[in-house]
Amino acid sequence: MSHMLLGLFLAELLLVHGAVEDEAPLCRILRSPEYPLLAKEGDVTIGGAFSIHMKVTQPPLSFTEKPAYLKCSSVNLRMALRQFRFAQTMIFAIEEINKSDFPLPNVSIGYRIYDNCGSTLTSMRAVMGLMNGGEWAVTKSCSGQPAVHAIIGETESSLSIVLSRTTGPFEIPVISHSATCECLSNKKEHPSFFRTIASDLHQSRALAQLVKHFGWTWVGAVNSDSDYGNNGMAIFLSAAQEEGVCVEYREKFNRAEPEKVMRVVEVIQKSTARVIIGFLAHVEMDSLLEQLSLHNITGRQFIGVEAWITADSLLTPNSFSVLGGALGFAVPKSNISGLDTYLIKDFWETDFKCKEKDKGSSSERACKVNHDLDELKEYVDDVAKLTYTSNIYKAVYAVAHSLHSVLNCSDSLGCNKTKALTPKEIMESLKKVNFTIKNGEQVWFDSTGSAVARYEVVNWQQDPNGLIEFKPVGYYDAFLPPGQRFVLRTEEIMWPGGNEELPVSVCSESCRPGTHKVLQKGKPVCCYDCIPCAEGEISNTTDSTDCVKCPEEYWSNQNRDACIVKNVEFLSFTEVMSKILVFFTVFGVLLTLIVATTFLMNKDTPLVKANNSELSFLLLFSLTLCFLCSLTFMGRPSQWSCMFRHTAFGITFVLCISCVLGKTIVVLMAFRATLPGSNVMKWFGPVQQRLSVVAFTLIQVVICILWLTINPPFPFKNMEHYKEKIILECALGSPVGFWAVLGYIGLLALLCFIFAFLARKLPDNFNEAKFITFSMLIFCAVWITFIPAYVSSPGKFTVAVEIFAILASSYGLLFCIFVPKCFIIVLKPELNTKKHMMGKT
């Protein structure tokens, strides 16, 4: 709507009424002219536009007509005084320059200051007054040239946009003291716009950083439905998203939409966010504050912007219950020497219609000493809180320094007053100004025509007397290095309700270490569930978005917040299972030694002689080695132990089975030799028996040597069976080598079984083949069962199964072959005779 009105206004403004005669003026003013509130003539004129009154009681009929009933009124006296001080500050700066020899030694500055009533329509009329020539007072005519060379104002961004777009075609520089909308930084649309305040680009980003600094990730957002509010909020929302801050709701309203204010109040009342970002002009904030107070909505943490955070108009009896503890960015205070005295003096003369009495003059009424100073006290308090006034002071001096450059001023010769001034020259010169005002502040404009972004962080507090104060608790300077821009004195901040504890505003509580965030379906990223990390994964930070997998040799602790070294597992001698196996190993060795001792003590008896004592002692020796080799499978695996355990197992068992095979062949040959004409035994005598055992064993030795040479067993950290621990075991190296060793043992055992089975019909009194058959059945059964158990048993149980198979097969051979003989030798010596052995009894 404002853009449409602006277009119509420009159409009327640029309408030129030609005349027939040459002497006719170039243009004339339509209907009644717009008169300035304050004016003074000078060599150069600066315009001013301020919203001293904030309400139009009757709308105008057209843009160029101001009927008698069109009047401005103020909805807030304090606000009106604040705006009036802006106009006074502009006059103060101009008079100070006129009295000084620098920067314009012989040039006087005049001014025309208009009151736009805070209305777009009235603002357009003010612009018309600034654009018209100087003859309006008498002839209602105009020269076609602008009446001013530069304009100071407007206060609000929306009105500044109207002013900038209207004056843009004429290239009249506009310098605002408080319009912060980032949209005004667009030099294509606003080439002649400058400001002595920073753009909202920095403030909006700083708001997001402030919210993130306090850990508020769940906030509400309310903004003015204007260029100022919409642009500022858009930048904040983008910056908040980058900072990981979520917005529960975003509401906007205009000062002319009371029904929308009620909707905003309802949304705030129902929301769970405890922090509210208020990107509002002070008028909208005043409307919102009034409704929040009526509905008794308190305890919210408001984050404000420079437009209202230090606005005196919000200081009402009930405002602190709503805005107490509010934080926000304010324009830094600046002390301009002499300004406060000037403003108070001017207020006195204006309000009380008197002046300080001069000794040489009696024309003015002297001020009394007994005036009511209640209102003056409030005014003096406000002067002490000056913020934007220094920006107006800087704006006037920026124009003066620009004129100094354009007019080629010097201390000795003064300024070239004959030079024809154009607004464009002043505008181009403003881009290059860089000066320091008397309080030491440096003034210059960046490439967008904006001032340096410096803010004070203020906090709404109550002093011991119950008075509200805007206490500075830090600052933000966008031009400092990134790590130094924000300084906050958190310990000095008072939070809503007078609490010293930082308020919490999150959609979901923080996820502790050991958990990670999982987003809730259909909700913003700040709403999540905390899910424990899986086994083997950790998160050691709060609010982790994911869990990190532990390194291969590490595992997560019980809390899932640290990786600890995995337990290394192997069959150690200290375990109960190892102790049991060691016991049976030692017991087997002792039994074997007892049997060997028994045989040795009875070596001359028929039973021992008939059992081939040489092979029997060799078999007992190999059984002892079989029992002992099981010990090599216990303890921490190493390179040498892994190679030794498998080769020792393979060779000792082949030696053992070779002896059994030799005994079986001897039994068969012995009974074959009793047949007429048989000469078999001479081919399988003691020498041949020893050679067969050696030959069978050497084959296994060769297999083991090839295995160890090509791809030997080695210690291996098995992390597949158990994720939480490491199984330290002996990898086979070459599976072919392992199964070749085992297969060769099985082959010899099968041969033993076959030969023993063939000798099953020998005489019962000496049927050793029967016992060998039983021993081989046990041996084969054990090792056939061993294969699936070995493959399926994880970790140290694989080793335990292998040891069990060794011990079981060794005990089987010992018991089946030697126990029956020991029984006869020890308990039935009467059967240990040659006749009994030959089966003749």
C-alpha cells in the first residue's frame, strides 16, 4: 500500500504546469503548501524529518491537500519529547558549526525541520515541503530546484524508505540516525541513503549469537509487519538456523492491527518457548506490552532490538513485570559536551515561555525562581540517557565535512561561496568523509552507507529504590576479530522474576554423554529424543548428533561415554578350566609312569614279553608326550608357542599311533607265522618294527616342516566372535597344513582299526587286537566329534576342546591297551603264565 501511495505522490510531485508566456514560472505548488515546524535561512539548507507526534487524527483527502481539520497528536508525551530533542540536537549541531571556524568558516547553514506524525501520508507531505523551492512563503511558486541540500531523518525505517525513494531521483543525500533496515543498504534502490547507525544485518546476527551463547535453542519470534521488522527478522531466522536455534513460532503485526496483537498474545501464552525475540518498533512493542500486562503473561525472557530496548515510552508501572530481565542491543551512549545544557535550556524557554535575563535587555520576560519543576525533572533524567541524539549530531557534521570538501574550504581563504552546489556532489563527497567529532568518536560510512556496527548489551533491572534502569552488561563490535566481538558480564545480568539463575528454553533437554540425538518426526531439529549409543560406540559430549565407533581394539564402557581397552582373552593357567585340564594332564602322565614302572618291574613275565615290550615302552613314552603336549596349548600365545603346540601335537600322536600300528601288525604276523610253511616274521622283526615307527613318524615331521616353512601358525587377535573382547589365539596359518597333520593321524588310526578288526578272531586268552580295536574306536570317535566342536567353539573354548580331545584320546589308548594287562600283572598274577598266554588252560 505504501508503495502505491508513493507512486501516486511522485506523479503529482513531478507534474509540471507549463504556461503560454515565457515569463510564466516553471512550476507552482498545488493547493496549500506544507510549512516546516522549525526553520532558519542560511547559505546552505539542511532538511529534517522527525516523528514528533505519532498519530494523525484525520486522514488527508489527497497527498497535496492538508485541510484545516488535519492535526497531529501525541499518544505518548515522553515519546514526543524524545523526538523533539532530535530536532533540537540538529539545531544545536548546526548552530555550533555556524559559530565555529571549522569546517565551514564563512558559510552559514540553515534548516527546515518537519513533523511527519509517524505517518506515511504525512511524511510524503513533509518530503514535498523539503523538495519545493524557497518562494513558497509569498508566491506559492517554486523554482524547480530542491529547497535543501541534504536531509536528516527519518526515525523509522519504513518512513526512511519513503524519503529515500522520493528524493533518490534528485540525488539528495538522506542521512538517518536510527533507520536500521538492511534493505536500505541496497545502493541500487537507495543510492543517496546514508545512516549514522549500523545496519540490522549485524544486529540480527548478533541476536542469534546471543541466544546461542545462553543455550536457548527454542525461541519465539515476533516482529513488526514493516520493512524494518520483516527484513530484520528474516536475517535473524537465517542466522539462527546456522547457529542451531529453532523458532517455535513467528508472528507479526502492524500498529494499525489490534486484532493481530491479540493473536500474538494467545500464541505466546500457549507456547513452550520461554525466550521471545522481539524485532519490533517501539510503537508495536508498546501495543504488545499493554496486552501482555493485561493478560498477566510474565516470566518470559525478552530479547530486544535497539528500537525499543531502551525506549522510555515503555516505562509504565506494569511494564517491569513483563519485561524485567529483558536483554537487548542498544545504541551506545555518547556524551556531546554542551548538548545537555542546551536541551534543558531550550526546554525551559519553550515550556515556561521565559528566558534567562540579560543585563542589557528587558524585552524578554525573565524566568521565575518558583516554577513547578516536576516535568523538568523528568526531562533532565531523559537527557542523561541520550543515545540517538549523538547520531543526529554526527549526521549534521558529516554534511558539514562533505560541504567543506565540495566548497574547497581552507582556514586562510574560507570556502568558495560562489560555487554552484548540487546535491549529487554532496552525496559523492559523503562517501569519502572520515572525521572525528569533539568527544573523540570517529565517523565514516562503509560501502553500504552505514556506520560501524557497535552495540551495547543492556539489561532491564530495578535499582534498590524500585526504579527501572537499562544496565549495560556487555558490548558487541562487529569490526573486531571474530573471537573478540562479543563481551558479556553474565554475573551482572538479572533474569526475569529477579532470578539469578539462567532461564532454560529448549524443546528437548540436553542429551547427556553416552547418548545421541534422534529427531522427532515432523518437528524442528531442536526437538529430539536421546537414544543410548549402541555397543562399541560412544559420545563424550553433550547433545551429540551421532555416536562414534571405538577403535578396533577398544570397546565402550557401561555409560557409553568413553572407549576402554578390550579385555584380551586366552586360556591362561590361572583359570579354573585350565587348572582342571592341567590336573588331568598331570594325572595322565602319572598313570602312564605307573604303568611303565609296572611293566618295567615285570618285564620278564610272559605277559610283558608277549606284548612286545619294546613297542609297549615306546608307546608309553609317546603317551607321556601326548599328555604333556596339551600343556603347550595353554598360556598366552606367541609366535614360538603357536608353532610348537601344533607340531608337538602332530608328531607325538603319530609316534603313538605308529607304535599301536606296529603292535597290531606284530600280533597279526605272529599268528600268521604259526601256519605251515609261513616265513612272515623274519620280515617284521624288531628292526623292521623300529624302522616302521620311525618311517611313519618322519612323514609327519616332513608335513610339519613344510607347514612351518610355507605358512606357519601365528598369534592372532580375533575380534569377530566377541565384539567386547579380543580373543588371542593361534591362527592356523595354512589350514591345509593343519588338516594334513590331522588327516595323517586319522589315516594311521584307520589302519590300526582295520588291522585290529582283522585280528578279532584270534584266541581269547591273548586277543590284544580286541583292545586295540576299542582304543581306536574311542580315538576316532573323539577326533570325529572334535571337528565340529573345534569349528563351532569360539575363543579359548576352541583351545579347550583341542586339549580335551588330546587328553580323551590319550586316556583311551592308555586304558584300553594297558589297564587289562596291569590288572592281570597286579591282581591276577596266577594268569601271568606261558600256558595261559598260549590258551592251553
